[in-house]
Amino acid sequence: MNILAPSILSADFAALGEDVKKAERAGARYLHIDVMDGAFVPSLSLGFPVIKSIRGLSELVFDVHLMICDPDRYIGEFAAAGADMITVHAEACPHLNRTIASIKEKGCKAGVALNPATPLTELSYILEDLDMVLLMTVNPGFGGQKYIESCTRKIRGLKRMISDRGLEIDIEVDGGIKLDNVQKVLDAGANVIVAGSAVFGGNVEKNVKDFLKVLEG
Ligand code: DX5
Ligand code: ZN
């Protein structure tokens, strides 16, 4: 099933609760929450208090994308704040199997993210343990960047790797996804679609509905 995951990084933070409710009312099922530490990526974004606040007003699946170094330090706190799924970057985790196990121990679904230039072989010995792989389609750190074209064949490669092993793992794509290129990533094999500026820049409800029309096509 194809799923839209609006990224609140591009929401109006002065009216965050309202923006989240708009996305939910329009039919979104996931909420993509980008956490940045100013070290793994150049920017800072948000943390536990914000996640806790919006947890109280939304039933959406909280899909938390950790762009932070050594995320093991905080897995318990993100789970307690209300994360349903936690995705960590392979590039940020020296002991990835342990990190994934600790996400699952906290009762959350576990994902691994790869930057655009990180090869799929990073997943060779961890794939079976994952619920989701997040392929970054821009270099992480900011919303509103341009989709990197070489990622399309990477999505295809991952799709093949997953089906060759007889697995069922979600493929999430994140960065530069708009209405005019979403069909391309779906065709390549992605099924969880992150969209930040394309959802929260402008009329949120209309944008969600327009995406869902393509996703549920
Ligand atoms: C970027 C974040 C994304 C970001 C995507 O580092 O991981 O989730 O919000 O924004 P858009 O959809 O505007 O490229
Ligand atoms: Zn993200």
C-alpha cells in the first residue's frame, strides 16, 4: 500500500497543531518528523517537547527520522515521546544491529536511512531486521531541495534487493518529492512518500488530497 508521510519540517511552527490536524483531516496516515542535531546535518530542528505536544492531538503514525549522531543515546526518549517508527542513519550508527534491536525493544518499528551517495550494500547484513528503508533523495538537512536523479535507480535496486530475498519491507523516499515526480518514485518501487514543502507550503488539505489521488491511483 502507498502511504503519504507529510514532513512537518515545512509546517508553520506557530500553528503546528493546526497544520498537523489539517493533514490528518485530509487523509494522511503518517506524520514524518525530522530531528536534526546540528552535527550529523548542518541544521537544528526539533526534539522531545514538540513531539510530545503534537502526540496529544493526533492519531497519525509518528514516523520519526533521526538525523543525529549516535542516536542510541535517545531511542528510549523518542519512544516515550510518542514515536511509532524510528529511522536512524546508517552513516551515524557505529553499531547498527544494536541500535535497531533497541528501537524494537521499545516497541517501535525500525528503519534505516541512507544518504544519496551511500551504497545499498550498507544494508546487506541488516535488511532482514528492518521494517522500512528510507532512501534520502536529497542530502539531509533542509526542506525544499531538488530531487537527485540518480536516486531513481537506487530505489529500483533496493526494490530488487528486497524482493530477491523474499522480504516485505517498506521503501520510503525523502527529499524533493512533488506532484510532478511522485509517480516516478512509485514506479521505481517506493511506497512511503515523504513530502514537506509540497504539502505544507500552501493549502495543506488540498496538497494532501492531490498526493493521495496519485498514491491511491
Ligand atoms: C530533509 C528532511 C526531509 C524534508 C523534506 O533533510 O529529511 O524530510 O522535510 O522536505 P521536502 O519535501 O521539501 O524536500
Ligand atoms: Zn526526513
